[in-house]
Amino acid sequence: MGRAPCGRTARAVHAAAAALLALALGAVAVRGVAEPGVALAFTTLIALGECVRITLPGDREQAPIGAAGALAYALLGPLRGVPTAHGTLQVVAVTGTGLVLAWLAGLVLPRRVLPDGPGRPDRRPAWADPARRDGAARRLLAVGFAAAVFQPLYNGGTVDRFSPAGPAYGAFLTTVAALAALCDATLAALLRRSGGGPRFPAALEDELRSLFGIGSAIVATGMLVSLAAGEVGLWALPLFCSPLLLAQVSFRRAAAVRATTGQTIASLARATEVAGYTPHGHARRVADTACALGRELGLGTRELALLEYAALMHDVGQLSLVEPVPDGATALLPRAEQQRIARLGSEVISRTGVPRQVAEQVARLADPCTGPAAEGPVPLASRIIRVANAHDDLLTAARGRGVGEAVGRLEALEALRLGRGRVYDARVVDALVRVGGQARR
């Protein structure tokens, strides 16, 4: 599942971040740098943190130490008991400089592999990732927001009413940090939607859910560093960022487990093609179409990942057949035979270590989408895969008859419309019509 062309929302966010950074750098150039040593320390922390990144579920990258360092500088009040005076624009300038330094480091770092779906690595330089540009824009705007709330109140003396060691000061910092995290989550959801991701409510739900994971650690570390710096000075930066670095190691191990799962799924998906049971690329096409439908229907990142896994392995049950189905077109078989193949595939999948929801989704692929069912309602993912699979089977059959691609697509959509509400879920068929029956790559 690749990234769609950048939309208007993304361009607006990028332009706002670029304008804010230009304003900040210009202001710092005119006024000079307040507390240069402190600014240099935070710039270094942010730059190093941006170079040490982790991959979250959904192939989203995050730089926890860089994000925590930027937030800590935005919320920095006294340093070893001495008031600071760097202000909002210098916070943005320091954050932007750290991001630029990390980008320059990416120019000389070796090429690396970024996962792009199970078994489909995408080799490209670290600095060329469009998601990195989105993340930089988000970071500048969210940190700028936090600094714009905190720094004027601190420099204006309003915060002096609270004791730095008292609960009121901590509650104030927590409120500002929470608002900044909400700002970042909202921007992330907007950018994902603009880039062809899930609908905004689903994307925002994903981002807010992530705040309870690594997001909460970032916010807590940023607040802790800003508070501790008031007592111990710049030693707070390496001292209190170390636990976050250890957390990144755990996330990397989890990412390695996900990568192993992806390799297992990719191997199973290719097994039916190698054995001659399904046409070349069928599983991948079905998965791409299913994910496009899932995004159209508002599924979140986790639901889309499970949907992709199930779609890639939906034909595994065919390996138990004595004779292959012609062209692997299970959608053209009687329902009882479709259900038998789906159950056999589910039994195989349940022994591979993938999430159990994947096996459940495959098991219910051929169940009626309407009427009572002994096992409960058919999962939406199963209904989506059934439509995506039938669509590709019908297209393959049309190509076999020598029908042109455009006419074949129209025929496939018409056949699915005829089964709408009976064989195929009406909402899913309507979503297929909206996306034009084409997988987004």
C-alpha cells in the first residue's frame, strides 16, 4: 500500500511549517541567540534523536527522543534556578535546526530498507521518505504551539505565581503538553487522510490511541526533562532521556516480530501461486483492493493491517485441493465449496502464529452476508475480501475471454452489483464502485 499524491491539506501544513520556520530563523538572526549553550545542547539532542527512529504499526516512523527534546525545550522555564528567556520563535528555530541537521545526516547515511507491506521492502534513502517530511512539519507546528502557549506566560511572569516545585506548575505543564500532543495527533490524522490513508475520524482514533503507547512516554519525558533541568541543568537531557532510549529498544524488538510475521504471511501468499493454484499476483491484487475498500469504509491502521494479512492468505485453503480450481477462481464455485476452502485455509493460518482475527476472517469469507448465522455476524473484513476476491476473479475470467481491460472492469462491477445485498455486502460493493475497482498503490 503506497502513498497517494500529496493533497491540498498536506501542502497547506507543509507551507505553514516552512513559513513558521523561516520567521523563526529570521527573528533569531536579527535578535541573536539567547543562552547559546542551552540552545546548542537541545539542538544536538533533537538532531541525534531524529537519527534514532523506530517504526510503529502501520509503517509509521517516530523519533521519540527528538520529539521529547523539542517538547522539553518548548516547556523549559528556569535552568538550575536561573530564568531562561529564549522565547517561542527560538524554540521553533532550534527544533527546525535539529531537524535539518538530521536530514543532512541522512544524505550521507547508507541506504536502508523501509517496510512497505508484508514482504515488499521499499529501498530508499532515509531523507527521501515523504512521511519524514510530514513528521517534520507536524513537529514544528506542534512544538510551536506548545511554546506559544507556555513561553509568553513564563516570560511575562504569569507562571511565577506557581512554585516550580509545586503541583500547580506540574499541572500547567501537563495541560500544555497534552494540548500539544492533541495538536500533533490532529495534524497526523489530517496528513494521513490527505495522503490517501483512512478517513479522518479513523485516522484520528489511531493517532489518539497511539498516545497511550509511545506518545505518553514522549510527553512524560519532555515534561520530566524540562522540570529536572530547573534543578540539575543540562545534565537532565542525557539522564532523563535514557529510559526513552531503552523503550525504543523494546519497540524495535516488537517491530522485528512484526517483520517475521510479515515474511510468514508473504510466503504463504506466494505458495498458492508457486503451486499453480492461483494466477501470479492474485493475492497481492486482492490485498490492495481490499485495503482500498477498507480505507474507504473508515477502517483504522490495525484493522487495515489485519485485513491485508487475511487478504494475502485468503486462498491458502486451495493447497488442500486435489485438482486446482480453473484460474484459482473460487468466487465462481458453489457456496458450499467456497466455505470448505475457507475453513481449510483458516485451519492452516491458525497454526502460523498470526493474530487469531486473521484466521477468523478467512474462515468466514464465503458465509452469507445477510440473514442469521450460527457463528454471529460476518466480520466486515471477510465481506471486504470476498468482494475484492470476486472482483479479481471476474477480471481474470474476462481477460481469458479476450475482453479489454475497461470492458472487463465494467462487467465485473455489474456482476457484483447483481449480487449486491444477497451474495455480496451492499456497503462494500458501493465502496468498490466509488474507488473505481482499482487498488491504490
